[in-house]
Amino acid sequence: MSEARPYKSSLSIPIEGYIAEKQALGYAFKKGSALLKIFDSYVHSHCPTETVLSKELVIEWTARKPNETLSTQCGRISLLRGLAEYMNRIGYSAYVYPKAMNTVNRYSYIPYIFSNIEVKRIFEVCDQYPPNSCAPNRHLVLPLLLRMLYGCGLRISEAVQLTIQDVDLNSGSLYIRNAKFNKERILPISESLKERCLEYCKTVDIGRLGNPYFFPSPFGGHYSESTLYKLFRDVLWRAKIPHLGRGKGPRIHDFRHTFAVNCLKKWVLDGRDLNNSLPYLSAYLGHEDMRGSQRYLRLTADLYPDITSKIEEICSYIIPEVRQYEAD
């Protein structure tokens, strides 16, 4: 018996072809595939005989939903724009959503930067986090994983996907593979973090039953990002750090932003030449270009007014201008 096809709509062939093309180019395309599965179900239910990607269908499916952020809507629009361009290339009729009709500034979000006191409280809570019978290593995984995010500026997806082989405790380095923008990199870790990793390896039975991940889930594979988000919300509550609501943080990803700002602050106070140093930060963080790293200069200047003059003196011309609406 042949395996059931995951896509069932009249547009399933171009949808599957588009996904295959993106993956052949080296993109993981997990979120895109998941969204296209939802779109495929929508087409199958609402217009089962549709053979073209019409303007009406595109506008209807990409309409902004209640309580949906503009960036989320733009993500769905961008996805269907890519699908339409692919369909047109292979001979299908498809409406391409104009780029000028709906755009979002990917750098407009103002991240939450944890203070040293807040970081201390978070780690104190993590170090005392209660064991759980269903997840016997949870109280050991959480404090190390959050320290790794804070000390190395990792994305949460990069941390959970670390395998045992990716964590080289002889050289004290992490090998980040299959990262965003396909930027693999090797990151050094501090001596204190290395010692914690060594202690973790002695305590947690990693590699059990052939599980290759450094942060193994009790249910197989690695810890999921959604599970860690929930645990982090609980840690914030126990640390008495208020959560500011939907989209305002603090988020677990803000450890990465805090790492970058603290790094720049130290460099400025040490008198480092940021013109030469900033590309190193960009490479370390795995940024696609310099814009993301340059944005941290403005955040550092805004958070630490006493060093603003030093930043402006050294590299004012590469600090991105922040429009009023971006800071609201």
C-alpha cells in the first residue's frame, strides 16, 4: 500500500514542488512546510476545484487575523509570494502579492535586556528548580541550557539541537550546525561554562538508548522549544520578573540580545575599536548581515547613557537611526 500524501488539495503538486526546491537549496523550511500544510487544508476545504492561485484566494488566506501581529501576517504573505513565484516559473497561473503592499521592519522590535540582578535571580531559581518524575533530568538541563543561551548568545533552536559530538569539552567549543541562514560556526565557551558542562555530563546519562542530543528529552529526541518556553515563563514567575504580555517579553530569546549588548558594552569600556570588532560579533551570532549587529550599538547606547559618548565618538556613522514608531 502506498504512503498517503500529506498534501491533498488541488494545489498539492506545486506546493510539494516548492517545498522540495527550498529544501534542495539547503533550507530546513520547517515552519514554511507547516504553514503550507495549513494552507493546503484550507484550499482543500474551501475551494477543492481551484487550479490556480487566485488573487481572491491569496488575499483571503493572508488577511490579518484577530490579535495577530503584523510580522506574523507578513510571514504568511511572504510564504505565498514565494509559492506564487515558483508556480509561475513552472507554468501555473498564480497571483504574486506585491511587496510594496505590506512590509514589516524586522529590526523594529525592541528586545528586553536582562539586568545583572535579574540574571542572577533567574539562575538562582534554575539551580533550585524542582525535579519531575516524568522528566527526571529537567532540573539539570534547565540551568545549564539557560546559562549556555546567556553565555554564548545562542538561539534556542541552536541550543536544543546540539548533539553530544557538537559539544567539544576538550577544546571548550560548540559546533553550531544547520543554523539560520545556513551559517555553521564554532563558538568558544568560557572556562566556567565548560566546567558546568563537564559536571552535567557526569550527572545526566546522555547518550542513553542511542539518543545523540546533549539535552535529551525523556520522550526521545531533544527538548522542544515550546517546552522550554513554558519552563522559562515559570522561572520568570518564581524569580518575580513580570512578563509584559504578548510580544513584549521577556522572552527566552532575549538572553541572546542581552549577550550581544553586554559584549558591546565591555568592548566600549575596554577601548576596543568597534569598527573592527563588530564583524566578529556578527559572525559569532550567525547574522545574515551587519544590520542586526549594528542595531545592538543603538540598544547599548540607549541602555547605558554614560558610555553613549564613547560609542558615538568611535562609530556614530554605523549606528542605525531609530525612527519614532520603532521605539513606541
